Amino acid sequence: MEFELSEEQVLLRDTVRDVLGRKYGDIENLRAVTDTELGWSRDVWSALAEIGILGLVFDEADGGTGAGPEELAPVMGEFGATIAPEPFLDAVVVPGLLVTRTADPETRAELIGGLSSGERLCAFAHHENGDRWPAFAIATSFADGRLTGTKSLVAAGDCADTLVVSARDEAGQVGLYLVDGTAEGLKRTGYRTHDRRRGAQIEFDGAPATRLGSGDATAVIAEVEVLAQTALCAEAVGAMRASLEMTTGYLKTRKQFGVPLATFQALTHRAADMYVSLELATSLSVYATAALAEGRVDPVIASRAKLQICRSGRHIGQESIQMHGGIGMTAEYPVAHYVSRLTAIGHTLGDADSHLQRLSASISEWDMVTVG
């Protein structure tokens, strides 16, 4: 994989930047959209579908454009740079990839076609109460064609037309099941997260469901989770870069004692440290994306990237707030919204401590480097 974006990838990035920037270039517009009941814009969603973004990661045979992780990364970077609230990853990419890996051709064509056109929204209902990452303590059960159980953290679950649900069958095997969003025996309780996104707790009380594929789905879920973690890393890098640019711009224009804050050496050193954190995060994000582009779905690589993203995001977020002063904490100023989103990403699919534990547990599998 090339470290620089190709001409096609630059064009893709710039197109997404234009669509999202026109809507969310102003923090007041972002707040107005996220304050609605839906929490995101149907108009933006239609525009993303029209330019092929919603079908980006799906094969052409399934109605997508057949792009890979190296194309998904710059797109997610623009979602991070604008903190656009559209649930592209949660309502399209993750559930869609689970479907493409497990469903029969007819089901796959119907669902992926709907996702790519923007006419259908899906959500992956997997996490349950008291279940820490990696989340496979699945208590939801499937028997006689029906699901019973509760999924507590379902991103985009409030608006999904179709749910992809993890559950155990009568033999205790983990499977993936399709449930219609209006099915009998399904109850949703929507909520709003601190980063102004939407989710739901979903209860299944004998809800009719159809199994996707056969056999244990644990490996499929873990594989798609690695891709989701890598996409989140790319999104976080976009948000960090925007936060740093906003902070350095503020230091150049805000005056104290009659001179710009940028003339104070201590503050410029702290801004330089933020830049180092950003470069570390960018490098690990590119590393994880390159591994996927080469066909290496490695959870250890994903954890390395996510650990650095968590650390860099926390450092850049805290320094952005500190160097903006009191205004940085206000809802009327954008930097607080970036910090909130970075915090949410840092706790999605494993926080820093969780990934550090995974990496520590895998040390015995690493090769020893010897000199001489």
C-alpha cells in the first residue's frame, strides 16, 4: 500500500469533504441537525448514496463499488474532520459486511442493494448488559425461529429498518439473525449519547428471526470488528487533525498582554507535542489500514492502532480544551464537540486499557529480535 493517497482516493476524499463540509462547516448547523429527533440529515444521506459512498465497501456484484479499506480510510477521516453525525459505519458498513459474509445470494442482494441506495438502514445488535469488550458473553437466545434477550448498546438501533442480531442457538453456538425493525416482540428504547449520536436498547421477546448462514459466526464477527476498529481509527485521526488546526489557529489569533498566544514558548511546545501525538496516531492508522488492504485481518494490529488512537485522542483533546480556556468547554464552540467524539471513539470496541491487556497477553507470540 502507498503511504500517499492516489489521485482517485484524493478525488474521493475531496468529494466527501465537499458534501459533509457544506452541511457541517458551521457548528450551529451541526447542533441544529443533531438536536432533531433523528439526529442526522436525510439530505446528506441521500447525497452520500448518490455519489456511491454508502455502497463503497461492498462488491460490485452486490450493488456496491468494490472499494477496499484504503478507500474507506480517507472517507472516515472526513467524517471525523467534520464530526458528521450520519451513521455510515454503524448503519451501513458493519451490518452490511456481516450480511455479505453470511447471507445467501438473494438475501445479500436485497439488503446490500437497499443499504447502497440509502433506502434501508441496518444496525448490529451485539453488546449486552455487563458485557465488556471483546463482547462474546452472549445471553440472547434463538429457538423455534424466535429471539429472546436484550441488547443494550445498539448504535443506530433507534432508526434501523433491519437488525443483525448475535444470539446463541439451542446448541450454544453463536449465530447471526435478521430481524425486521417492526417485528412483533421487539421493543426499542432510544437514547442520545454524549457525543450527540443516537443508539437504542433493544429487547426481544419471542421476536421472529431468520438465521444468516450456518455454523459459528464468532470468527465473522471478530473479522468485521477489526475492520470497524480500523475505520474508527481513521475517523479519529480526522477529528484530531481538525482539533489541532483549530487550536493552533486560536493561538495565532487570540491575544494576551497585547501579543498572540503563539508567541509564548510554553504553548508552542505543547502544540508541538500535540502534533507528535497526531503523527503517531496517523502512522498507526495507516499501518492498520495497510494490513487490511493486504488481506491481513489481525486483531493484534488493530489493538496496536486503537491503543495509540486512544492515547493520542486523549492528549490532543485535553490540550485543545486547555489551550482554548473556558470557551473550549462551551457547546457554542466546536472544539468541545471534537473532544466528545474522540472520547466516544476511545471507548468504542475497547478502550486503551482493554487493548493494552490484549497486547500484553500476546507478548509470548512475538518474535525476539537479536543483534549480532
